[in-house]
Amino acid sequence: MSSIDLSFEEMWKIILNCDRTYDGLFFTAVKTTKIYCRPSCRSRKPKKKNVEFFLLKAEVERAGYRACKRCQPEVEHSPHVDLVQQVVTFLVNHAKEKITLDDLASHVGVSPFHLERVFKQETSVTPRGYLEKVRIGKAIFLLENTSKTNLDICYGVGFKSPSNFYKVFKKWMKQSPNDYRKELSRSGYDAMERP
């Protein structure tokens, strides 16, 4: 399995949202309980300072963690899990690029029809919808943690036009990027430029 290009903060948000499309791509380990979970685990969330992330099951188990009895991260639940994980990894790592369904299907070695059907069955969104979700997640991270302009964020996360960025952002977040940032300011959140 290839490595996935996500920061600690991005993985933290994924586990807060219990996003099952990342199951198997990384594992959440809780230092205080010595238990590891899937990103989608519905158990009570630990304190952020007590969490570490591992990309491989063997690594987390070597570090002395045992599997959660609730989400059973050591068990693969679906025959399509490898295919979905390959697609998710590719979409996360190549989110800035132009990606067509045909390109994606060719990359994982299945027909576009099969890929779209299986991916939607497992994740409840199409690969295109998932790519939007990844880009919006990265945009939110940048809106919250940098002072970059909306235009810089738009192109930086892979959108080809500001109008498409605003439309997709509003579809997922029910508000514009400007309104999202204003809401952060009102709540006392200070965005700072980070390297």
C-alpha cells in the first residue's frame, strides 16, 4: 500500500468526522489506553495530545498497541477495500492534478463503470465527489491555518477556476470561503501563516 500524504491535523479532522473512506490507510493510536482504531471508529474521541497516527498495521502493533474491540481495525470488512484504498490514496496524493475517471480506472486496473459503482457503494460518493471532498478538506485546512488568499487556496488545492471553487465549497460547506473565514474571525480564531 502506498503512503498517503496527510498532515497530523488533516488526519485528526478525518477521525473527528469518522470518515470510513480512510479505513486501512492509517490507524489512530491512543497513548493512554494503548488501543488503535480505524479512522471511522465511533468510540469516544481521545484528547488530541494523546493521539499518534500510523500508516501500517504492523507498525502500530509493533509499538505495543492492541486492536479496538468496537471497530476491529485488524479485520478487513469488504472485498473491495483494497480498491477503494488505492483510489483514496491516489486522489489524496494527486488532488492538485486534473484527474478523469478513465485515468483513475486505468491507474487501479479496472473499468471506469466498475470503479464508479464499487467506489460509490463503499463510500456513498463517486470518485469525482470524493476528489471534491479532499480538495475542500485541504481548502478548509488552509483557510483555518494560513492567511493565503482564496485565489491562492483555490489553485493550491487543485481547482481550475475560482467560480468552480466557490460553487463546490458552497455545496459542501453551505457557505462561501469568505463567510467561512469571517465565521472563524468572529469566533476568535486567528489564522497565521505557517511555512
